[in-house]
Amino acid sequence: MRPFRDLIPFEKARRIMMENIPKIEDFEIVSIENAVGRVLWEDVSSPIDVPPFDRAAEDGYAVKAEDTFGAGQYSPKELKIVGRINTGEFKKIKIKSGEAVEVSTGAVIPEGADAVVRVEDTEKEGTRLKVYRPVHPGFDIAPKGEDIKKGDVILNKGEILTPSKIGALAAIGVPEVKVFRKPRVAVLPTGDELIKPGEELEMGKIYDVNSYTISSLIKENGGIPEVLPYVKDDPKDIEKKLKESLKYDMVVFSGGSSVGERDMLIDVVEKMGKVLFHGVQIKPGKPTWCAIVDGKLVFGMPGFPTSCLNDAYQFLVPALREMAHLKPRREKIVKAKIARRITSTLGRQQFFTVRLDGEIAYPAYKTSGAITSLANSDGYIVIPATVDLVEKGEEVEVHLWG
């Protein structure tokens, strides 16, 4: 059994990790139906004008504006109705002075017209139209290219596609786009004691929790998880499984990061690559390690569920989002008063889970082995490495999970 070597501060560990993240640079083509949340690989320019023709902004009558000048409530101008154009239709109609064409909202403006008189400002009598209000040229017409002009860059490389941006793509007739490929992440659970949920629980065995929590977090943050077969506590099996996992963009081990017989995992990793750090001044999660093997980022998360998931939030999530060209996860922080005194460990930054009830934060942390430390919490408070006591009633900042 070997003790940890040099524990490094949390911020230093994060910085080292972020400096060694290989970003995804290749793309895939997806339909716009499946593009929400994806990151654009290139600028998108419009192949058309939007709208692609002059169109009516209201139901009414397309006219020559000058034919309405001087119209009033008691002195309407009279025009001849020479046709009708509905939305979605195209008719070759050219109006002359003294004529009008009935149009629906969104309909093509006929040739010769330069304004639309709203239907409520008119009175129709057979083919005769009385106009009670004058309009100026361009009134109630959405001109061709008003929204988007052909050749305009409407979306930029690196933008995250939201529903409104998907709408912009649809408006210019683009059915599919190039987006950065999602990182594929190999999840490697370690330990002879693990079995899958649903299997019969034998004495000495426990259900695998970490594969499912880590995979969920990967999916939530732009990656594609692949849970590989369980890694045995054997150096040969560890080396074999690690080599196989290097076809993925990132590798995450859960378990096998502590001292003792599990030293074999970090020994194999050191032989195959470069360990960036092993051991961080945090609680829970001190045994966390990070390495580069064959150009791939490899993480070692603690086996205890709370330690593993907390470290995944603090290390895996920012690394994965950087790799996927996503912006950092936006945290929501609220202020609350702590319900009871909390003691901490000097020299280790603690992520202490809490449950909120109004403006009161109740401790939820039990042990690093209890998944309910996170499942029953709303977020966590950060207790600096230089603080060993948080008094009851003290105001704290709660970092919410959601």
C-alpha cells in the first residue's frame, strides 16, 4: 500500500486538466429535426432572400399608394377590384392606376402595387372598393429580403443550435447542417464486486452505481457514453481494457483510484502514458487522477458513489464541454443560511451537499459512499481549504445541481 504523493489544490488540478483537453475537430451531418443542442461546425449563409418575394403584411387590398391620397372618412377613394391572391398562390396580375387586388396576409404583392390598404379601412361593393384611409408607398408590405438577404451569414461556427436557430435554418430551406461530432466517452467500471442492476445480489457484491450516474452526466453535457465490460483487479486486464478504450475520445475509470491493491490501475496508466495529477485537495474525491494516454484524456474517479459523481461534476463535465465546443455549464447559485454547524478538514476544499427548504440549507452529506448524499440534495456549498468550521446561521452560497 502506497500513500498518495503530492495532493494538489483543486484549482491547479482543474487548470492542468483544461490545458490538456484535445478538442473534437471533425463533423457530422444531421437533419435540422435532430440538430437542437448541437454545435455548428461552420458558418451558415442563406441561399435565398427571406421573404423570397414582396408579401402582404395584413389582409387587405394591394394598390398604388398614390390612388389613396386624399381619402377620408367622408370622402373615400373608389377603386376597381381586378382579382384576388391568396397566401401560397402566384398569379400574373399587373394593376393599373385606379385598380386594386384583394390579398391575404403573406400573399405575393402583384406587379404595379406598392402598398396594402387594410381591410378594415375599406368597404367592398361587388367589384368596387371604397378606401377610407390613405396609405404611403411600402405600407403593410414586407419587402423581399427584409428579414434575411441572400448571402447573409445567419449563424456562425460554434453557435449552439436552439429552437429559434433551428427555425432560422428552416426559413432559408436548409434541411441539414454540419455540426461538431459528439465526443464518445468510454466508461470503465472497476472492481470484482460490481454487478449490474437487475442481477441477483450475492453476498459480497454491490450494484454498479457509477456507470449509470457518469453516463447520465455525459449525455447531459454533450457526449455519448459507452459503458465497457467491468475491469478486473488485474494489471493485464486493466492494460487490455485501457488499450481497447483508446479508440474513444475520452476514458473514465470509476474506482481503482485509491491506495492499496488498487495501486495497480495507476501503475498501468503511468506505464502507458503521462499522469497529470493523482490526488487533489478536495473532499470528497481526494483520490481523483487524470492522465494523457495516446493523446486521450483519461480520468480516474473514486469508487464511492458520492465522491465519483461530485468529481464528475467538478472535472469530467468542464472537460467534456470544452472538448465538445460547448460553453461552460451555467451554475445557478442562491444564498441561504446553514441549519447547523459544519466542521471541515483544513487543507482540503470540501463540496458539502445540502437540501434547501426556503432560505435554510440543511446538510445532506452523509459519507462519500452514500449515493443519497447527492440524491437527496439540491446542491452543494464550497468550504475553502482554509476553513474548518461553518457556524449555524451563517450565510452560504448554494450551487444548485439543476
